[in-house]
Amino acid sequence: MPPKGGKKEKSSASGKEKEKSIQTSIPVEKPDYPEDIFPMVLTSTTQELFECRADEDVTGEKPYKLLKKDDIIQDIKKRAAVSDFSPVKQNVLDYPDDELLLVFDRDFTYGQSFYLVLTPEAKEKLLFVPEPETPEVIEEEVKKTPEPKEWISLGSEQEIEEEAVRETRERLRYKFSRVRRNFGVPVVFSDRSTADAKDSYLECPSYQDSRFSIKQLERDCGIQAVPRLQSSSVQTQWKFQRNNFTQYEAIEFKKEEIENILQADTLKNFCNLVTPRVLKALQQEQIINVFIDEWKDLATGAEADDWSSGKVSEGLMLYQAFTDQKYSKDKKVSSINWHPTIYGVLAVALTENKEKQLDESIVLDIRTSFIVFYSFSDPSHPQLLLECPDEIFAFEFCPSDPNIIVGGCINGQVVLWDILKHVTHLQETQPGGKKASDVFDLDANEHSKTPVIRYTAVSKLESSHKSRITDVKWLPRSYEVTKTGVPMENTNNFSVQFVTCSPDCSILFWDVRMRKSTHSASDTRPNVAPKNHVTPYSVCERFKHLDRSWKPLFRLSLPKLNATGVYAPLKIDLEPYTCNRSTDRNTEEADENEHGSEVIPDYSQLIVQSAGSLTPLADVNTKLYVGTEDGEIVYTDWRLEKEDSGHLQSAKPLHCYNIHHWLVNTVQRSPFLKDIILTTGGWNFTIWKEGVMSGPLIKSRNTEQECTVGCWSLSRPAVFFIGKNDGSLEVWNLLKRTSEPVQSHAHVASARITCITPWIASPKQHFLAVTDSLGMVRVFEIPKKLYAPSRNESVNVRKYLELGEEGLKDYLKREKQWATEKKEADELKKTIKPEKPVKTQQDIEEVTKKEYDEYLTLEESILKGIGLTSATAVTLNT
């Protein structure tokens, strides 16, 4: 040990001598920093060892760190020359105190991020900064702040109050939502070639928004009374034009003059003379027709429909209006349907008009949702109420049995009602039947007068849609589908399946029949209750086997055509189909059902049959049109396909066209032309033909008001109706003009039109039900001009649409040709380079000489201007 220690001391001594020799050999320059500090760079390792990490342990506000002298010496011994403190080794050894001050220099004042204080005096100055001395202030020299004077009002508060801007209308509330499955999905960007864009660059040009226009409703302008003007001409010239004006005031009588005029006999004689003549003129309607019937002139009274007198109205006539303050207050109508067999009865589904936040205070105030039945016999009171587990957005009567109603809730569940027990009560409201007052006690309250029917079955929540159901469609009774979407012959000839869609990106197929496993348990239940027994609150037992266990037959999704993701359907439409292979027995039963006979299918005895025992139908069109929440029209097949792994999946859509600017609210097939479809959404409507994949045959121009709903006429192939956001209704006729409606009825409703449903009551009586977002239902009688078809109207409409199809094909060909010609022209412009003219040596010399002569001329003119022409000439001659 001693020898080793001696060697270390010797080596350290020799090192000191070497350092001194090096220091003496190199000339010392005077540093740019004080002598009592040393700027240095500390590596991250050193900062962690001494806990002086920049911007963590030491910051700009607290830049000081005290380091122990022994720790620094140990670091120098351990890491030798690698240590950041090796340049100040001798200064550290000579430092008298136990702690040295390290300062973090964020602004690099001395060239480095840290500097070490080498003397205790400098350390004391940095750590203990003396407080600045405050000079003594004499009390007399202190200036007192002026005190404000008392406010004297001169009436300016009223002017400020009048000029203040206050909100006078309710603020608009917007809600932006997203599909739940898209939460947290990574964003996928794609590149786009600038060669495909115009002029090789991408731009987002501004355009005028066609959805609205700002109209000037009020204008401030000054008006001044002037005397009557009279034009005249003279033989003079008006050399000096100037503006002239005249201001005058009316002559007013004094009080004494007014009293003398009123007491004069001439005024009394004049009044006595004129009074009989004025009374006679009023009686003879020479001044104004006081006996005019303004209601009759509006063509809304009963006299407007006097066919015998020859007075026929060409517009819609209000026939009946339905409202109820108890069930429709603060609600909007989401769906409406006429009863298929009972005259003058219609059902409406009501939903909340205003969005409510889901807090405890509001949840307690939510009212029970109902589907309300109205009748022409009593428009002010509902005739029947269907209790709903939640708000209903769409419902439909069963085509085979009108007593069965299926609907879709806001929470995605499917609900089924059976009104068989109460159909007698609805029939009594028809003309000639017993009134409701004959059945119920007049002293009973309103709740007891209106029967309430509880839903029979509701689907299982886990197997239902994940969002609101926006459309419900029954499949035709001529066929049914299997779990894979294959159409099979329906031997029962009853409608047993229906389709629902929802913005949760799925379409579900449902079956109301009983499964084989549940048939034995339901055999002991009674099938039908007595029809005449009407209770205020009752439930039918025919479909109890479906309650809380109802699951869809199969699920269909809509994968996007050229991108990842799926479409969100809002409306669907299926092609109607009539099976020609039905037996005579089924055909006779079908005819009896259509004519409203008592042959009603017993659904409690129907069982789902196996697919092997059914006959497949190859001529059924399994394609359907779908309208999405992004304004897209999708044409797809509901048959499921097998993957390579053997799993069933939904097929890719056959066609997708983004034509509407907003939610698609109508997808309806023409009742006369089965391949023609009407769609509405955003600010326009379109008409499509099934099989034409290149686009719509007719597309309307964008309007200021949003198209909220549309429907075809049930009697005229060329007529359809469009409802608007401002409550107006348009009637269109394809055989007259397609650029504008043939009739436009403003203010048909007081708010946004939500549903339009036509109905044929008799060959000479057609109705149109219109609902709005305030819960009001208005029934209009369609005039003969709009429901009586012209000669060969269906054939003419077909020819017109065929011409539109040919025009669409020609336009697409021309558009494709224009794009090809433009692309070829752009490529030719890039390949051909402009030829530069070849200049010879002689041409270059001539140009140079010409430029030199111009330079000499300019130089001479400048010299003449400053008076140096003679001197220049002498210089040139020498």
C-alpha cells in the first residue's frame, strides 16, 4: 500500500509540473468573463450525478446549485480527464469553503450553459443580493390622488339603453355526432396526384351557398313632402344646374275659427244633404263590397267542391285537421300511416321536438310515448293509443292483417302491437257506425274514453339495432327469405317478415312466426280474445312468444364501394313482387283479404319452416335501394356471400352515387313504374331508374329550402309531391315541366313538413295527409285535376324517362370524350417544345453593332447636357 500511495503522489506531482510547463509555454489570453467564475459545459451524466439537470433541477428562476467540494474532488479522481471539473481542479483544491456555487446560465451570458463560482466573495454576492435603498419621502412632497367628483346624470343612460343590443330570438343549437364504431379509429390519409387537377395544382375555390340568401327586410330612408310637380318648357338654356327644394307646413285654424266653422249652418246643411247618399252607396256596395265571402275566395270552404255548379278548384283543399294538446304538445310527427281498411282513420307516431339533456331532472319529466289514432268523426280527440316502450320513428301496418303493427324505437328495439280487440271500436267511428259516446260513459275522464293498447312483443335489446330505427318495410306475402337472404316461396301467402334499417350501419330481417321450440309451449294459450270487449288498458296474447326473446333472422351491413368503412342507412326500398306459382286456394284467400273479408291469418299457429322444405324463387329481385345519412344513394343485394374461409358476409354494393347534400329522407318506388325510384334529401330531389348505374335520370336544381319529404301520387304516374323545410308543399308533373313545380302551396304547415302520405278513399275522393314538426296533422283533399290521369299517362311517362336515359348516356359519352381530348392536349403541350430560332454569326454582329451605336448616341446626348462635348471631341482626336 505505501509504495502505491507514493507512486500516486509522484505521478500527481509530475502531472502538476507538466501542467505548469504547458501553461508557461502557451501564451495566456485575457478571458471575456470575470476572474472569479469559470464557464463550463456539463454533460448529462454529470448533471444527473450532481442533480443539476437543466430546466428540471435548475431553471431560469432558480439557477443556483451548491455542490460539495468533496464530491467534486471524488469525481475528478474517479473519472480523471473525463470529468467536466478537471479544468478547474486546482481552483477546487484551493477553494477554502466546503461548498461551491454552480450557476445555470440559460442565456449563455458567458458562452456556456453553466459557470462555477471560484471565490467565496462572489458566491455571497450572488446568493445574498442587497436590497436597494429606498429614498425617504417627505410627507409634504407626496402628491395626493384626485378624488372623483359626484356623477351628475344628464340623461345619457336612456341613450345607452336604447343603443344596447339584446338577443331577441332563441340561439341555434347544433349537435354533431359520430358512429360509435368510428371512435378511436386511426385517420387514413391518401395521396392525390396534382396532374389530375386543373392547371397542375389543387385549390378549394369559393362558391356562393345556394341554401340561403340574405333578403333586406328593413331600410332606413328619409321622406319629405313636396308640392305637386308640373312639367313645362321654355326657349331658354339651363346652363347652371343646381338642386332646389321647397319645404312648407299646413295651415292650421285657430280655436276661435274652428268653433265658428262647426257652428256654421253651411256645414250642417252639407252633412244633412250628403248623409242619405252615402248610406245608399254603402247599401248598393258602390264603395266596398262588405258582403264578400273571403273564405270562399280562398277555395277552402265547402262551396269550393261544388262539382254540380261547375266550380272546380285546382289546388289542394283543407279537409280536416287533427291535434291534441295532451299527446302532441311539444312533439313532432315522425311517421304516419292510413289504416288500410277503415275509412278516415290514420295513425301517427310522435317524438320529442326539442333535444333534451340526459340528466336526472329531465329524465323524470319524460312522458310515455304513444302512437295516436285519429278519425274523421272526431278530429279533436284520439280514438286509440298504442303504448310504446320508447319513441317510435317508423311503423307500418301488416299487409295481410291490418290489426298487426310493427314499429322501430329510438333505442333500436323492434315493437309489435295487435289491435284485434279494438278494431270494433275503430269501425264504430266510421259514418253510419256507433259513436264513441254511445260506447263510453260521458262522465268518464278522457283517459278512460281512449283505449290504451300495450305492445305485445319487443325484441331483445342485445340483438337489436344500436341506434334509432329510421325505416320499416314489410316483405311481400308471396315469398320469404332464409337466414342467408335466399328468397323462397311462401306457402302460407301471409306477410310474415319485414326489414328495418338504422344509422348503426346495419339492415335487419325479422320474422314474426313462432319457432318450433316454442310452439308446444304456446299451444295452450287462447288464440283470439272476444272482439267486443274493450278495456282502457289491455294486451293481446297472440305474439307473447316473441316478447323479450325476439331476434333478427339475419343482419346485413353495407361496406363502402371504393373505401374502408360502411354506409349508414336511413331509408330503404324493396321492389314489390307477385308470385305466379301460387295455388288457386292461396289466390282466392289473397283476393278475399284484399276486399276486407273476415279471412284473417292466425299468426299464433304459424311456424318457421325449414329452408329444405321450401321452393326457391329465382325471379325475385333481391336488390334494394338505400339512402344514407351522408346523402348517398346505394344500390346493393341483400343476399349474403361466402368468404374463402366459409363465413357469410354482406356483398359489396353494386352502385353508390353521392347526389344529396344531407340526410336522405325519402326512397320510394313508383306505384305504377316498378323500376322508377324517387329520392329526396338536402336541397334537391332525384328520380332514378333501376339498372341505370351512371346516375339519376332527373335531378332538380338546389333550392333555398330543404326538401324534407317526398311521395308519389297513387293515381297519376307523372305526379309527385315534395315537402319543404318552411312548411310549403310543391306538386310536380313530369309531363308538363321538370324545371319547376306545376303548383306551389306556401304555408301548408306552420313548421317543417315531416311526412306526406296519400290515400284513396273512393274513386272520386283522394286525400293527402301532411304532418309537421309541431305535432299537427292536416288532411287535404286532392282536386280532380291532380288525381284524374290523362290518356296513356303511364306510357307517356315511360317514354319521357327513356328519352332522359338516352340523354344521360349521350352526356356521359361527351363528358368522357371531353376528358380524353383535354388529357391528350395536355400531354401534347408537354411533349412539344417551342423551337428557338437559330442565329448566324452575321446576325449576332449586326445586333451588337446596333446596340453599340445606340450607346454612343446616348452618351453624346448626356455629354451635351452637361456641357462636355468639346472636351470629349479633343480627347477622341488625340
